[in-house]
Amino acid sequence: MEIASVAEAIEWQAQHMERAGSPNNARILRALLAVMETQTATGRRIANWQGLTLEDAMPLRVAGGFHYLLLTGEEERLGDIYRGFITDQAQIDALVVEIAERHDHTLLPWLDGPPQTNEAGRSASVMAALLWLSGKLGPQFELTEIGASAGVNTMMGRFFYDLGGTKAGPSLSSITIKPDWRGDAPPQNAVEIVGIKGCDISPIDLADEAQAIRLKSYIWPDATDRLARMDAAIAMVERAAPDLVKMDAGDFVEERLAAPQDDGVTRALFHTVMWQYMPQITRDRITEAMEAAAAKATADKPLAWIRLETNRKTFKHELSVKYWPGGGEEWQLLAEAHPHGAWVEWLGEG
């Protein structure tokens, strides 16, 4: 969609938050319109933002900064907004402006980079796609994740899943992924993840307390279940860190595709709500690399591509897949999902 101004981008993101069940955080975003009118360095930078505001996720950058102020105890007054005790927008605008003026030096650096929202709930869609693909290509998968952030979903093989009654993963896991499932359950096929590795251009080490609280800051504050899952993921990292490297996504995909592939193992690339943040040249490079690998895929050495990404026209997050050989060249839409995994509506075969 075309966004003509910073104000339109803020309103688009606020509406998106409301649709995703986070109205209190949306009110914080709308208050940025008032912050733009202040003489703070943060307000001026927001007002004069250069570039693709939504692709840059500028409103979400600032939202992370405000949540950080609450999590660190620097601004407990924000809790009244996040918990819905204050809902009058004019009152919220005044409070957010006051906080922005008081913490200008803390908020400004949050605009330097895009948010890293590493949500374990999104793995529900990825696992559903693997269950579906298992019936097409076989049960064994070697997974590659790009935009892995802290590698929470790179640990997806350690989670237990209940997807509309279809079960997968270790039953004694400390993380249970059980979204509100709509439609038929995915097929109860075997899935074995024989290897999984992720990359990020700026990976987060959840074993580092400062980095962990930064990642938690990007979680929408009224999503208490997500915060609890992140705490469980942090504890999981302490026991065994994910296989995660700092690397450009284009370089990483090319490297992974060039490595030897075992017979009977499907090599699958996946990513969740990150494609829009990459430069177009990187997206094109990954697409070209996958198309070249697809041309060489065989029944013994299959290839798959799983994506859970935002349809910017409909606000919907769509789970779609391609696989080779035999899958054709068109993306197959399997499900629509809540952006953080609260629900999944299955559209594929049961």
C-alpha cells in the first residue's frame, strides 16, 4: 500500500495493532503524533523520517523504547496505559509527551534500528507447514531460518505443539505452543528436524541480560502470554543456545544451499514476519538462489520454502509454501495467522 506521510504510517501501524488485539499499545503509537510536535530530538527525528516508514518499522522502534522504560522501572506511569486504565487519547498524548521530554536521551537511540520481535508462537505456523509437507516430501527436514533475531524459533524442535488436536514435538517441553485453532487440523504426519540453523544481521544473545530485556521491550506490553513465553525461551537458551550466526541473509542462504544434502532429507528455508525489513536486492538474491536450487531438486533431495509474512493490502499474515519437485511454481496458501501466533486458521488439507 502507498503511505504518503509519517502520520499515515503511524495510523496504519496503530490500526494493525488494534486488529492484532493490542489496543493499549496502539494508543501509545497514536500519541507519537503529539510527540512529533515537540522540540525533542526524538520527536523531530520521527517527524522528519526519511525512507519507507513501514518497511523501516519506525513506529514499532519507538514503541519498543517506551516499553523499555516500563520494564526497567524508569517510567511506571506507562503501566496505566498498557493495562488499559487510561484510555482517553488526549490524556495519553499529554502523558506520553511528558515522558518523551523527560527520557529523550533514552528514546532517541531506539530509532537507530528495526525491531526484533522473536515470537515462539509463530512456530505454530511453521510446524503446521512441516506437517503438511511431510505428506508430500517425507518426514525429515533440515531447516534454515533467516531473520532469526535471538534464535527463539531456531529452537522450534524443542517445543511441544497442539495444533487443533494434531500433536508434535517433545511432550515434556517447557514451551507449549497451542494457538486457538480454526478450521481443520493439519495432518498428523511425522516430522523429524534433523538440523536447524539461523542467521540474523544483528543477532541477540538471550544469555545477556541487557540484550534479553531489549528483546522483551519489542513485545507488545499487553501480551502477557508472549512475555511469559519469552521468559521460558530465555531459560531454554541457558540450557542450550540455538545454532545462530551473525550473517547477511543472502550470504547465509547461498551458503546453506551449497552445502551437501543428505538423501531423504528436505532442505527447507523459513522466515516469519521479516521479509519486508530486508533490502529489495537481498530479497531478489535469496529468490534467485532458491529458484536455482529448485531447478536441481530431486525426489531424494527435495527443497521447500515456508513463509509467514504480512499481506500489506489485507493486514493478514499468510502462511504459504513452495516445494520442489512436484509442487509447481505458485505459492500455496495454507493458513492465515495472528501475527504473534495467538490463532491460526488452517486453509490447507487436513
